[in-house]
Amino acid sequence: MTNRRDFLKAAAAVTALPAAALYSRDWALAAEGRKGGHLAVSLVPEPAGLIGGLYHANPSIVVSQNLFDGLVTYDADLNPVPQLATSWTKSQDGKVVTLKLREGVKWHDGQPFTSADVKFSIETIKATSPVAGPTYATLTDIGTPDAHTVVLTFSHPSQALWSVLDGAKTQILPRHLYEGAPAITNPLNVKPVGNGPFIFKEWVRGSHIKLTRNPDYWDKSRPFVDELTFRIIPDAGARAAAFETGEVQYAPLPAIPLLDAEKVAARPGGYAIQTSGWEANAPMYSFEFNLDRPTFKDIRVRQAFAHAIDRELLARNGFYGFATPATGPVPSYQKRFYTGETEQYPFDPKKAEALLDAAGLKRGADGIRLRIDNLPIPYSQDFVRAAQLIQQSLKRVGIQVEIRNFDVATFFGKLYKERDFDTTSTFAAAFADPQIGVFRRYWSKAKVTTSGGNISGYQSAEADRLIEASLIEGDPDKRRALIQQLQILAQRDLPSVNLLELKFFRVVSNQIEGVNQTPFGAFTSVADVAFKA
């Protein structure tokens, strides 16, 4: 590459491999002779808990997917692939879905996995999850006619069901260890008993999370490695060094600063920077207001913020080309639902100043109109740098921003429990369907346990109507129209400023192969990963 920007463009252009290469039994046979080894995976930041379907945070999901299987996983076209569910049928009217479960699966404590676990887990998800909860809103009954059959009955056909049956969204928990108390308070959330390819061994806070191969896993050919260690290295420079020295072989989450990517990739025989594996998560970067604050109840103030932030600069200097400006809450990746016919707020500091003046926020003698805080999501130094660029843009129009940095648990606690923030610069996965990733940001009834819900506190009867109508709409065209109306409303009411569509990357050592390359790959287990011969 001639320069860093060329390198980053090339990395951002990496495409996914064919699905056939991912699920081929030939690959399993070829790797069979290379079983063993210790895979080191970078994990940043340190998670609050290890149950992805309860914590709704990327680090939790990445670990959880290695401990638990979902009912399905996905191929390169996001079609469901059997995992704990081996087959399924749907009634003619689409209201009844019958799942046949895999027999012979055991929890890591030796107890059998049954339909009772699925029933309990879906009931829990329906009651608590801002991600999958809306999809189960019309679920009226869960039948378990035998230990390996589950019958889901809906009042209306569910249009997004197959997009939430994976383990990241519909977390299947062991009923015998969770029933009787709120799942989010269970001590097993930090020392899980799963049913997946790896077994929990230890979590040394600030250092590592260690898993070992499950000898009783239902797929006897997997996993290939004997031990899996998630290395927790808080310092970005130290993480980059761990890759340069070969101490770490894989990072499913963005683990190194974007500016270090070229250096890591240049290591002899070293690493590939891949953007494949994140497409179905479609991360959307936004600036969220706390609408409990009186200042932000004035739409003119929110509009001023939208005009004051330079999205092009943010994409270029904040994320070095791994981002494009967003036009609304639904990413362009979701072509079935996306509309560009939404109100836009082009970068215009003069207009921002005029709106602030009109709202009564005049500059003081010190030039300051308003003092606020901003909490950047603590997932990497890149998000801190992006918050600093936003800080500079807002200073230009007389808004002084104090950036407050916290660990993951404290950050989400400030947002959802304490409501102790003015603004946050964060991202949320839009996923494959707006019902999963977008509705939770605008629905006043979105369930929240630890994260992943309606950060701003936005309440709109019209937004609720559009969301709830789309949940029961069986006609795809009418449903699309409702979702597009929601996008228009969200951009008009502006409870948050939708800034960028992000393109995350993974770091993959050339020592390994079998890393899942589907659009959902970053959130799948490493059961297929093996060291090269």
C-alpha cells in the first residue's frame, strides 16, 4: 500500500467467503487431524456478564456464543441453519411454528437439554429483552408436547422470527438453574453453565476468561482447539503489541485502534484485517440526548446539535473511512426497509447558532451557551476520539462538552438505571430487521435490563403506533411502509442524531483458519477454528 488511507480502504473492501466454504463437511474432515492447541482471542472491553441474551453487549455475546448454542445460526444469505433446532414447520396461516429439537444435548452439568429450557428461555426473553422482545410480543402460547418439540403460537404471523432465533438474541438458558428468580441477578451469569462447544473454566477479572473444549458436545467433530482464552488487555497499545508479537490469534470485536491496523497487518506472516462478519449487525453510531433534561425538550436545541456535528469529518478523521454518514435510524444495508426520504441536517454551524439563539441559549461573556457532559461508549479508543471530534464541533457553536469515560458496567448503569448523563455518543446494532435493532431505540415500551433499549427516553404515541402496527402486519409491503414512516418520524422528532453507519473489522491471524465469514460471523463461536498445519 502506498499510504495508510489506501490500506484502510483496501481493508474495508474485504468481502465474505461463500457459505459452502463455511459449512463444508470436507473442511471438518481436513481439520480433524489438526485438533488441539490454545486459541487466544482479544476481548475488549471486559464484559459485565457472560450471558449475551441478557446483557445485550458485544463482549458478553462473543463469549456467550462459545458457551451456548442457539436454536439456529445463519448462512451467508442469512438463511437459518440448524443448531439446537434440527427442523421446523410453519402452519399455513403462519401463526404456528413447530421446532424439533436436537436429541442427546446436555448442559455442562450433565442435565439434558429439553423443550422446557426453550419454553422458559423464550418467556424470559419476551419479558426482558429490548432486542428480541418485540418479535415475541404477539406470542400467545409456547407448547411443549414432548421433550424435543416446541410449538410457538402467535396471534399474528411473526415477520422477523427467524432473525431472532440465534443464540445472541434468543438465549437458551438451563431452566433448572435459572427458574425462581430474575435471570439478570443469577450468579451463574459470571460462571455460566452452557450447552455449547466450550465449557467455562475461570474468569480472572482484568486478565482473562478461560474456556475448555466440551468433550460431550453434540457435534463430535468440533471444536478443534482444546482451550480458548479471551485476553482482556485494557491498554490499546498493549493490545496492538500482543498482535504484533503473535500472542493473540483472533479478535472478533475491533480490538486495536484503526491507526494501528496497518502495522499489525504488516507483521511478517501475520494478520488479515477483515470487515466481513459484521454486515448483519449493521452498527449505527448516534448522538443520544437524555430527554429527561429540560434543555433537550426543545426541538430547536436538538436540531442545532444535528447541524453542528460534521458527519463527513467524523467518518474521515474519527473512523478513518470505516464509516459513512447515516441518513436515519435504518442503515442502507437493510435495503428492504431503508428510505432516504427523511429529513436531513447538513453541517451548518451558522444555522446551529441561529437555532440556539432562538431557543434562548445565548452566548455568555465567556462565549459559552450551554455546558453538558457526553459519555462515549467504552468499546475502544476510537470512540473516545470520535467523541472528542464531536466536542470540537459543538465548541464551535458555544457548547462546552465534558467527556466522561467509564467501564462498561458503569456506562450502561449511568444510561439506563441512574439516568446520570446529558448526552452519549454510542452505537447500536440495527441487525437484519428494524424490528430487532431499531424499534428498541424509539419504542416507549422497550424492555431494558442492562442495556440495548430506548436511551433517550423518547415517548411518542405515533412512534408506538407505527411500531406496534408493524409487529402484527402480515403484508410485507404494508409493513415496509410502516417502518419507513417510523424512519421519517424519528428524523423529524430527533430524539437522537443518527450520525454514521459503521464498518467494524476483525483481526485474524494467518496461523488459523475456519473463522466464520457469514454476515453474522463476528457473533458465532470459534468451534470451526483450527490452527493451520
